[in-house]
Amino acid sequence: MQYSIGVEYALHCLVYLIDNPEDSPIGIKELSHFQGISETYLSKIFSKLSKDGIVSSVPGVKGGYKLAKSPEAISFWDVIEAVEGPKPIFQCKNIKDNGYLYREKICSIGNSSCTINLVMLSAEETMREYLRGKSLSWLKVELEHVLPKQIREETRKYFSKSNL
């Protein structure tokens, strides 16, 4: 199982929007320059985030993006689902139905659920619940503990200059 790098870029960029003043959206140009990625690629990610109501775009020369809801209301899972889509990680193909006993009509298929599929779906739900419990506000608090104060200040300074 692997999420695309788009999820990582989305989460990193959303961190910069957490404390940003409501009247100072951050542009894709500034975000992409700060992250070292193309504007086009980041625009595609932000269009998905916008479509799912995580960010909202502000048009105009001083436009850009801002969070569409509070950081407490945006979970890691919300971001993953916006970027990756809602498809399940494990996609059961019911290969048990092609097994020898079923092919030879020794056993009937019936309505039995595949135990492997049930375990995989349960594991996915556990992961989703865990990621739903991690919000952007939680991330902000964690980063305040692990990132040196100078890095946090320089980052804020970069984006406040960009919005002038």
C-alpha cells in the first residue's frame, strides 16, 4: 500500500495555511516555490482539495488559497481521500470462486463472505479511523514540539512576505 506523493505535498502545504490570516490567502506560486515542485502539479492537488471543501480559492492578484474549514475539522483522512479518491486499498476479486472445489461443483458458492476480504476491510477501517483522529490542528501542535523555533519563524516570515 502506498499513497502518492501528492498526499504528502498536500499535507505539508496545508500546514502553511493553518495560521495564515483569513484576508491573506497563499498563492500556488509561493507554495510550489517553497516546496520545490511545479505550480501545475500543485494546482492539480489543490483543485482536488478545493473540490472536497478542504480549501477555498480566492481569485485576483492577491488571491490564492485558504482553509475552507477549521484545522480541527480537517483530518489526515480527509486529505488522503481528496487527493487519492475514495477507492478501497484492497480490492477483492473473489478468486475463491475460481478455486477447484467451486469450479468442479463439489462445493456450492453460496453467500459466504471471503474471510480474507473481511480482514483486509477491517484493517483498512482501523487505519481510516486512526487517520480521522489526526487533524491539522493536532499536526500544528506536534510540529511546534519537533521543529526548531527558527524554522517555524522563517516559514511564517516567507509566507507573510509573499502576501505583501
